[in-house]
Amino acid sequence: MYLAHFGLREFPFAITPDTDFVYRAHDHRAAMNMVLLALENGEGFIKVTGEVGTGKTLMCRRLLQSLPADVVSAYLLNPRLTPRGLLRAIGEELGLPRSVGVGADERGLYGLLESELMSLVAEGRRVVLCIDEAQALPLESLEALRLLSNLETGKRKLIQTVLFGQPELDARLALHPLRSLASRIAFSARLDGLHLEDFASYLRHRLSVAGWRGPDVFSFGARLMLWRASRGVPRVANILAHKTLLLAFGKGRHHVGLRLAWAAVRDGAGTPRRIAPRHWQGANS
């Protein structure tokens, strides 16, 4: 494709979450710092929400990489599990053999997890559970998480949970049966689209990581077009930016102007457009 044309080692605008391409936008830095502080303070539940493509999975992976050495982490990517399946999955993430608790009911699984968690605490370890796509958790499984959070010593929770989810997670937690769980979430963060200034730096950053060493590829007009079309949402922006580079390569160019950006946006007319950055007040917001 266009890698050799632009002197790139890899595609700069792939949509697969890759921590090598992390761009620390102001709002994302604030959200990450909030999560780390809440974990350090011993909070049992923390919530991070955002629309599709705003970087929740990437932030989750960054968080797992940022945890101190004394933390044992558990990560669930596909949480559409029954309460029993959820408890077993957590056990496996903590290192329990799959054979443990095969025939156990929920009460037995809570007992096995409590024993393992107490052993880790005795070793001076903390346990952090990160659940991505948490909006997919059935109500019964969310309640199972609340019951699991009841496990504690006299001074600390045996397990801390960070929920990453789409806005539907907020709607679920607002339901009457989950009011007890919702009341335990003391810290929440919301990921929105990038501001225009961050958006320009985001495009430059990804190109630089991929190997670009020349001047800005995107003109101001092109950046503004892509920002408005994507509403600053990284995943949508990546799709559109990739298309612009393909179009530039096809024309033998190393610079993307407004016309090429408009062609990419027009070609991607079906991309989501309902997500707006927090401060949507025109080009200088």
C-alpha cells in the first residue's frame, strides 16, 4: 500500500488498540490519573464510560501496564457471563486451575475466591479486576460483582474493580435492582472526542510513531474536515485518515489538503457522526 510512499514502518491509523500508539490527550490523562488515584485510595468500584471508539479499551490496557508490581491484575474482555461463569473466569485470571470449582455452586465459588484473595493479601499483594465492555454484563452478574466486593479485611477490599463501558452501562446502573452497586461507585470518568488542538497533535503523533519524519501531512483545512466528520472520535478519525493517505498515495502526493480530506469523508458517509467533543464551539474550541 502506501507504507513505502510515506516512509512508514507500519500503518499509523489502524483501528486495533495498540499501546505503542497511545496519545495522551488532556481528558484521557485526567481520566487515567483519576483511576490510578482511586485505586491507590482503596476504592472498591471505579467506572469509565465513553462512546464507541473513544479509547476505553486502549485506556484499559494502559492501566494494566501501569499498575505497580505489587498488584495482581485480572482482565475480562468479554463479560457476557452468568454469575457462576463470571466467578470462574475471575478465578482463572487469578491463577486458579480451571478444574477448581467445576462442580461448585455460586456460594462455593465465592468461598474459593475469598481463600485465594486472602492468600494474596497475606503476601502483601493487591488485586485489581478490569472489565471491558462492562455494559454487556447481565444484571445478575453485576450483582455478583457487588457481592464479591463485600469480601474485605478490617482495613481494605480484597478486590478492586474498574468497569469500562459504553453509556449503556450508566443506564444499567440506574436500574432499581442495581442501586446498591451504583452507590458504591465513588469515582467515575467519561471519555469524549478529542478537542481540535488535541486532534491535530493526535494525527502527528501516530504518523511519527509509524515512522514519518517529514513536515505535517495534513493541512489545517484537512484536519478541520476530519475532526468535524469524526467528532474527534479516535476510531472514526483513524478510518478517515487511513482513507486520505490511500487517496494521497494514489495521486502520488505526500500532503493531504482539504479536497482529499473531503473525498475521504464523502466516501465514508456511513461513519458514525453523533458523537461530539465536550467543547463543540467551532474551529477554535
